[in-house]
Amino acid sequence: MTSNFSARITISAGKKNDAIFKSIDVDNRFYDENPTRTSISLGRDILISVEAEEISHLRANLNSTLRLIQASNDSIESLEI
């Protein structure tokens, strides 16, 4: 696959990194029809790399991933006392 478009995003959520990573990584692994090549890794931060042949696919993937991250973060914060 020759990619015409790519994006890299770094997420730093402190203590929430592990939980957020697990929630988005599961979604990525079980989406076989994904028209993008998406890599998600966890080190000190969460690194998301997306490559696509069409910019609309790149945009859609980024929007979905960022919404999942926001939902994960919001869920974790709602549980903190």
C-alpha cells in the first residue's frame, strides 16, 4: 500500500495512558475492514500513526480515534472520586 497521506498523534494522559491505550487498541485490532493502516503503541505516551491513500479515510479514522480517546478519558474521570 503506497500511502499518500499520514498523521502521527501523541497523547499524554498521565496515569490514564494505560487504560486509554487498551480501550483504543482493542477497537483498532478488531476492525479488519479499516481502509487505513493504523498503528497504536504505548510507551511513556500513546503514539498513533495513521496512513491512508485517501484523505477522507485518514480524516474519518482520526475523528473516530480521537472521539474514542475522549470517551475513554471522560469515563475514567467520571469514576474518579
